[in-house]
Amino acid sequence: MLLFFGGSLYMSIRISKKKENADGYMTAGGKLGFGISAASMTATWIWASSMYASATSGYTYGISGPIHYGLWGALMILLIYPFGRRIRKVAPKAHTIAEVMFARHGRSSQLMLAGSNVLGSVISLTSNLIAGGALISMLSPFSFTQGIVAIAIGVLAYTLWSGFRASVLTDFAQVVAILGAVAIIVPIIFFSAGGPDLFVAGAKNLTPQQGDFFSSDAFFNQGAPYIAAVLAYAIGNQTIAQRLFAVREDLIKKTFITATFGYGASIIGIGMLGVIALYAGIEPMGGDVNNLIPQMAATYLPPVLICLFFVMIIGSLSSTADADMTALSSIMMADIYGQNIAGKKNANPKTMLLVGRLTMVGATAAALGFASMQFNILDLLVFVGAMWGALVFPVIASFYWNRVTNVAFSVAVVAALAAFLPVRFEWVDLSGGLGVVSDVVSVIGIGVVLALMSFGFFGLRVALIVGTVATVASAPFAIGFLHTYPVLSGSLVAYAVSTVVCVALTMMNKTKRFDFNLIRQRTGDFDTAESEIIAQAETVVKDADVTGTTAFTGKDA
């Protein structure tokens, strides 16, 4: 662990500047190339929690569990790029989605998105520390608490000074380690546990649903909720948005397509460790499924490969933990200080950097406190994704529909959360008429989710057709039983309510039309002095390429 974090710190020091730039600290200036961007996107999405959750899904639902988890997650990465290109077109120099919502609607919409991301990133950081603590306590003499503290300090050390720039650079090395380790470790554990014969000898350990590749139990409890949850992650999550704003605009498509394949292969592969444990009849140590992956490694791997396994997990959790820290720092820098406290014109870049670094320290301390409670990782991920479901339609509509108002956005999100919470946590009895109402709303949510997916790639007409057909086709089968799956129902209700309310209030707006060009004017660099120098230098270089001369001396350069 000392070598891993020491190497990451060395890389961070090599790229550090004596005087950091506030915009570079948040998005690296929006000019990242393909290799670094694709690696960072892949590493950020392949986090330790997703590995643990995929294995938990395999152990809980059988072989279809990791496929539901990994396949839908991969497709959601693919889904980001069509929306991402639109977002970058209207806001080429933004730092956060919430910052764009401030330019589009105003303060309430911005703070809703920023607040949800603060909660989501703290929960994400917490879950990664839990994964690392479980690993260290299982494979070393150190305790869970000592493990989470060591990891938190290690990630904070290499991320604190250079922020996002350090995060994406170390992501490249981390994703190489992750992909290489998965390709070696999973097959070795599989053959050590019995190889192909395990599926025959261990079939007795499975229930009929776990042994069914097309398990309805796996789909309704894992696959369907995750489709809804990850769509929300794709649109609402600042760690994803930060990379969207950092990559060169012409490289968005190929970056996210590459990350799609890298994520899918890795997460489905590592999830098979849960399937192997299920067939082998292994019980998670202490009854805690978070221990399942390190337990499999300790049982079947020799010491050298345990070290490789350790690097894989530490690399995956670090790549996302540093992304969460930089996401939180960007929100506090751009949205809280930059827009709401100082105002964009009066924001001091030096103060912004201080705010960003203090945010990282505070977030780390908070995550350590929450991690000590050792929540179930899968539950945390699904909850955050479902919560963001209330924001998906209002956010997407705000980038395409010039009639959407701040009132429509805000009321839709609040109404969706008010409907989501009692369904998700079963605060009300859904066995009677309320259950039927919940099912009807959930069916509308099915249409909304599929329509949004179709809209990104094929446009409004296809989206309306797909959404209508999906709603009508699913109604006879879903109404009457969908409320018995509260995780899925909660997500779908959030999508449906936010969409219906947002559309209804927007249609009432007969006069106001928003000019999307205003977003470009209202967002942009905070550290303008350095940005202007760079822009002038680039202009002079271009002129020199054309004329064969240069307008400044070597000393000026």
C-alpha cells in the first residue's frame, strides 16, 4: 500500500505547479486527450464498490446477477455521450452541471443538483472506504478502522494539491493495473475453486431462481433498478460530468465508447467471483457480503497474486475516491463560492483553490465517520441512483427545451422526491389501492426511462414512440405486482412524477423562451488572467506557423 500511494504521490508531485490554476484544478482546462480521458472515465466507473456490488449480485442472484450489473452499467456509459455533446455545445467551459443549471434557471435548481451531488459523492467516498477497509482487515494484521484511515490519507495526499489534474493522471496507471489484474485473477480463482466441474458439483447450492439465467428475481431486484439508477448516475453525477467537461469536445464519443467496453468486461468478470462463491457453497465471513471478494482472494490465491489482487482493489477504489474528492471540491469552488458567495465576477481564484482543498479534507473526515458504520454497499449505490432519478428528466429537458422554467424544474424535483421516499422505504401500505396507484405511476416511469434512452441516440419522435409503446405494453403485466419491488418502484415513480410535473408546468409557460447562447456567456473560466495569457500565446503560435515569424521574444515566451 505504501508503494501504491507513494507512486501516486510521486506522479502527482511531478505534474504539480507552484501556483495552481483554479480552472485546471476543476477540469484541467477542458483539453484532455483521448488516452487520458478514456482511462480516467474507465477507472472512475470501475470503482471498488462496483466490484464488490457486482460480486454481491452474483452471490445473491446467480450467474445473471453480474451480467445485469455490468451490462446495464456499461450501456449507461455509452448513453452519456449523446447528451454530453449537447451539454458541451451549450456550455463549453463549464465546470459542473449545477453551474450550468444556475445559468439556465437560477439558484434553486443549481442548489438542488449541487446538494444531491454532495450527498452522492460523500456516500460514494464512504462506500469505497468500506470496500478498502474490508480488504485490509481481511488480508493484513490491520483492523477495518486502521484500513479506512490509511486509504483516506493516501488518496488525499496525492489529490489535495493538484486536484483534478492529479486524479486523471493517476487514473491512467490505475486502470492499467485494474484491467491486468482482472484478466489474471478471475480465471485463476475459477480453476482453483474447481473449474468447469464446479458448475455441476455446486448446482445443489443454488435455488431455482439463482440457477436460472433469465431469473425474474435477478431482473426485478437487480437489473431493472440498476437500469434506472445508472441512467440517473450518468446524468446527475458530478464525477462523470467533470470528465465530460475536461475531455476535448471532439473526443467525447470515442472516449465514452472505449470506457463502455472497459467497464463492462471488468465488472462482469469480477462479479463472477460471487457466482463462484455461490457454487462453492462459501459463506461470507461474519455474514457480511462486503467480505466476499477479499475472502475469495485469501482462500484461492497464492501470496504473490494476493498482492496483485490488493493492487486491483486499491487502484479501483482510489480512482473513484479521488474523483469524488475532486467532484466535491469543484461543487464547493464553482457553485457555492464562485456563484453564490462571491459571484462569478468577484470570485478570487486563490480563495477558490483554498475552498477546494478544505473541501477535500472535510469530505474525507465525513466519509471516515460514515464508513465506520459499515453500510451495505449495494444498498447505498441503488439509493443514490434512485434519488438522482428525480433530476434526470428536468436536467435533460433544460438542455433541449427552451420553455422549461425554474419553477417547472424545482417543483418537479421536489414532487418526485416526495413520491419516491415513501415508496422506496415502504412508509405507506401499498397492498391496497395505493399499490395500484404506485404501479400505474411506475408503468409511466418505464416509458420515461426507455424514452430518454432512445432520445439521446434517435431524437424526439423515436423517443415518444418507444415511451408510449413501452408504457402500454408493460401495463397489463406490471400493474398489480410492481409495488412488491420497492427499490424498482421507487426509482420508476421518481422518473414518472418528475417528468409529468415538469412537462405540465412547462406547457403552462406560453411566453418565456430561453436563449441557450446565454449559458455560454454565463459560464466560463474563473482564473481569467492565466487563461488570457495562454490564449494569447496560442494565437501567437498559430500566427507564427502561418507567417514563419513570431511576435514575441524568447524571454516573453
